[in-house]
Amino acid sequence: MSDFKDLAELLFPNITKSPDYYEELYPQRDLPEGARVSRFSPSPTGYLHFGGLYAATAAKQNCVVTGGKFYLRIEDTDKKREIDGGIDAIVDGLDAFGITRDEGVIDQDNEIGEYGPYIQSKRAEIYQTFAKSLTEQGLAYPCFCSEEDLEQMRAKQENEDIKGYWGKYAKCRDLSFDEIKANIEAGKTWTLRLKSPGSADGKIKFEDLIKGKIEMAENVIDIVLLKANGIPTYHFAHAVDDHLMRTTHVIRGDEWIASVPLHLQLFKVLGFKPMKYAHFAPILKEDNGGKRKLSKRKDPEAAVSYYVEQGFPKESVSEYIFTILNSNFEDWRRANKDADLASFPFNLKKMSVSGALFDMVKLLDVSKNVISTMKAEKVFALSYEWAKAYHPQLASLYEKDTERATAILNIDRENKKPRKDIAKWSDIPDYISYMYDETFTPCYELNGNATPQLAADVLEKYIDTVNLDDDKDTWFARIKDLCEPLGCTANVKEFKQNPEAFRGHVGDVSTIIRVALTGRTNTPDLYSITALLGEETVKARLNAALKHYKEEI
Ligand code: GLU
């Protein structure tokens, strides 16, 4: 109808391109069969949420395992919700956890890839071109309703099943060309609405890759496509962008599932091939015996910056995210101990339908494992970086002697059964506190069969025999040799068979020395600790402990 053509010209006089122009500009991607294209497309409204990192990891891995492309798009069409530095917060959060992108936004001013711009506010002309084309075909129309008009409409709809701008409530749907022209000439503002082809009893079916087959009522609402400022709504931008960026899989939060009928309708009227959808449930957390959403307001661990501040290595956070992304991940990990995460055969269908559970204890556990497999040099380098930003005292202890610090971190590492004491870099100051006089706090509490009297007797002798040049066997032989003359036994079995006959066994003797040197009953390898403390400190601590026990007796 020529009226529609005139209408399109009236509404969009400055738009000279056609959808075909963009279809050619952004050709189908030349990728191998089965390769998937997904995106992470947050709005720059605040810090990056743990759920965002989870979503980005899922979308990225979906592409990685199929040899596809993963990109970052910024959805900044709602300027009211945007915050300053919002894009940097997202980019920095992704970078900190190793979510690299094949394409898309690098920072506020830079992007890579052939399918951009990847920031929606830079795509106004593209949206308007498609909006103009819909108008030309009679599939979209301008609406002049004011906020008050819409309020009145809502008031009248209280008892309607379907609420919104539709059917007899869609006041501007059938305005004539002349009426529209008069409104525009009178300077009235307008939004562009979809002329929904849906019917109230129509149904649509689709297969969600996480939630399975879904049937929903067809969309009948004439939703806003372009706001009065010419900027699109999420819905219209989603359809245009994901089509032109040649996305194959949309992986997003399930708050969008109710909009799928609308989105499929938009694809239809725009003549686009629909893509696959995967809607994931929000991440949950146990609280007071129940489960609730991980909350930006209540939970510090909801912000990814928390993991940076606490000093969780990115490897740990990624490993943990994979454990909650796919239920079979941990089995895979057991069978592929050293494999790179990128080779995990991630499957959207194995994502939790009801919502993955965030569990801090599990994260700490996963992280201890990850850190236990790192070389001391890496632990030193990463924790030193962290300390410089978050723990100046640790940084300056390290700086006194970086080789010694690395050697401390190497105790009980790089062997078949490395200790798992460190879950995050912020555990290190306490973990190594007794290795530095500046942070050592003596504590002379004993356990087992060790008494202050036995401690005094052991230390008195040990002070004379300890020799820091000993190798490990000699060192331990000396401790064993202390036992018999003091009424203890070097043989724990013997002690167990006849406990009455001894004051204690070699374990108790070692504990006494350990407590004197470290203030703790449980530490990594005492031989290495002794060697790294150095003669002067060892002697001083043994003497101080001896003095303490003598006074205590
Ligand atoms: N910008 C949308 C949001 O932040 C993205 C949804 C999507 O991935 O399509 O919720």
C-alpha cells in the first residue's frame, strides 16, 4: 500500500539504506558445520555479577567446544539505568577471570570484529532501517499515546486476561495517514509499535535447550519497537542484533522466557530465521534452610570484584563455575586431571533447570585443589600481585627475601599429595605468619600426651642437639633419639600397646618442638620449616618456649 510507503518516509526521512544493505554488510559467517555463535550481552548498569560470569562462561564454552565465535555486546539502550564506567566494570570483570572474546567490545572506545558496532547506542541507524522497512510493509505504526493515555488504558484493563496495548486498546493502530501526518505536524512525539499479527487463542511451541519443550500463548501485544528518542527496546534490538551478528544460540536468564513468543514473532515479521534459545535459572544460595537467589544486595560474593579482593585465582573461580555449569563436570575432571577447561565438552542440555546452587564451602575446596597443583613460583607471583593491591604487609614480608618466600610456599608442594591449606591469597598471611618474626605469635598449648613438664624436658635436650645442617633423615633420627632417655618411645605402635609404660611417643616429642617453633600443633613439614627459620630464630624460639614451660610447671 502506497500509504505505508509515505508513512515510512514521513517517519524516517533520514533513513536511506535498506535491510538488504545490512544483510550484505554482515554476511553469514564462514564457519565449520555445527559451529555456534553466542554472545554475552549485559547492560552497563553496575558491577559484573557472579551470575553474569556464569552466563558468559556458558556462552563462551558453547562456542569453544564447537569451534564457533563468542562475542561481547553492550546493551545500553536504557540510558536511565546506565552508570558511569559501566562498560569498564564488565570488561575488567571478564578479563580478570579469563573470559576472552573473539569479537566485540574491548573497552568504551574500542572493539574488534566484522559485525559491529557492538554497542547498541551506536546502532541507531541500523534499527531505524529495519523499523522503516516494517512500517513500509504495514507491520509497524506510530503511537501518539501519552503516559496518561496508557494509565487510563491500564485502569480499564483490570479485569482483562491479557493486559497491554492490543486489540481494541491499541488506539493508534488504525490511525489514517492524514491523522498521523497532522499529529506529526503538530509536533506530537511518537513511539513506533509492532502491529502484532498474533491472535488471542494462538499458541506457539518451541524447544528451549535447557528447559525443553515449551508451549506458550502467542504474542498479541503491539509492543514498542522504537522509543520516542528513536532508540529501540530490548526486544527489537535483540532481534535485529542477534540476526545481523549471526548469533546461533541465545543463552540468557530465564526472566526473558516470557518474551520468547514476542521474539519469535519479531523474527517472523522481520523475515529472520529464528535462533536457538537456552534460558538458565538464576543462581541460588542456601539461606535459613531454604533457597533464594544470590542477591546483589545481600551477598558480597555476588559481585565478581569480591573474588579479586579475596584473592581467588581466576583458575579456581573458572573451575568452580564449571562444576556448577554442568553436572558431569566433576566426573570429567577426575578422568582428565590436567586437561584445560577449554576441552570440557560443555553441553547446554546439562545445565540445571531449577537453578545452580552457589556453595562457598565447595568453592573454597575447589580452589584449595587448584592452588595445590600450582608451582611455588606461580603461587608466589600471583599472591604477590594480590598482596601489592590488598595486603601491603604481606607484600613487604615477601620483599625482604623473595626466594625465601617462594621456598616457604614450596613446603609440601610439588609432590604426589600436596597439602591443601590455601584457598585464596588472603589465607596466606595467616598460613605463613610463624615464618616471620614480625608476625609470629607464640602459643604454647599442647595436645596428646605432651605436658609442660615433658615439653621442658624435651626442649632442654633438643636445644643442644638441633643442627640446621642435618638432612631430613638425620634431623628425624635426632628427634627419635630424644625419646628413650626421656621415658618416651620412638615407636608409636609400642606406645599404643602399652601406654602406661611411657610418658609419650615420638609424635608428642615432635609436637612439642612444632609448637615451640610455630605456635601450632598442625603445620606443613617441620623439617623444612626449621631449615627456613634459620638457626638464630630456631634457637630463640626453643629457648623462649623452654622458659615458658619451666615457669608453668
Ligand atoms: N541486556 C540483557 C540483560 O542484561 C541481556 C539479555 C540477553 O542476553 O539477551 O538482561
